[in-house]
Amino acid sequence: MLNNKGATMQHHNLVTQTPAHVGRAKKVAAMAVIAGATALTAFLGARVSKPGIWYRRLRKPPGTPPPAVFGPVWTVLYAAMAVSAWRVWRNQDATGRRKALALWGLQLGLNAAWSPVFFGAHKPRAALGVITAMLPAIAGYVWTARRVDRWAGRLMLPYMGWTGYATYLNAGIARNN
């Protein structure tokens, strides 16, 4: 026979023990949300970013790559972004996890906004404001994520570098046109 304290302990153990399949379902759901948000951002960006006559007529800065480069580069970068966020998410007890995921969401939202502003609205100066805000959001994520999972931060370094390069391109287009 258990006393009240023992009964409470036994009840607490039953409540906090989660079957393995429930844990897997939660992981799969989180992975689907992260991958889905990333894929949606990529899809929307690709849909709006088709270089039409407007883009071809712009005076671009030196070092502008041909349009065919962007698709493969962004595919790799978006995959790295999703894996990075997944690595942070799975560290449930890590200090800074929530902040890192909030910064990841912020940079993803800014990323999703850039293409419609630049390519959709044909507003390079406004897009420069978006991408200029994106850089510190990415840097903040990298700084915070590396404390949660070193590789999560490292996975975002190519994206941060590419965004710096894209900022140069965007600034050159805004200045030249």
C-alpha cells in the first residue's frame, strides 16, 4: 500500500513518461514544420524571382553571377537553413533555444519578403532595406544557435556570406538604376 506521497510520485511518473512513438511523432511534426516553412519561402521566392525584362535591363554591379547560378545556390542554402533549425529545435533543454528559433523565423520571414519587394514590386531600394535587416537577424541566429548546437551555427555561415554578397548586389542595383 502506498501513502499519499508515494501515490503522488507514482502518478507523476505515469504522467511524465512519454511513449517513444509520441516523441517520434513530435520530432516528425517539427521537422515537417521547419522543412515546410523553408520550402514555402523557397517556392515563393523562386516564383517571384524569374528574371524578366525588368531585371535584364538593370545595370548590375561587377561580379553579378548569371541567373542560372541562383537556383542551385539557394537550394543548398535553404537545405542548410532547415537542417540548422532542426538541430536547434531538437535540443529541447538548451539555453537560448527559443531565442535562436525566433531569430531563425525572423530571418526566414525577411528572406521571404525580399523577393516580392525586389522582383515583384521592382523596388531595389526597399529590398535593400529588407536585406539589410536580414543580415543582423542571420548573424544573431548564428551567434545564438552555435551555443545550442555548434553545427547549427556553422551550417548558416554560407547563407550569411551569400546574403552579404546579395546585399552588395542589391546595393549596386539600387545605386545604378
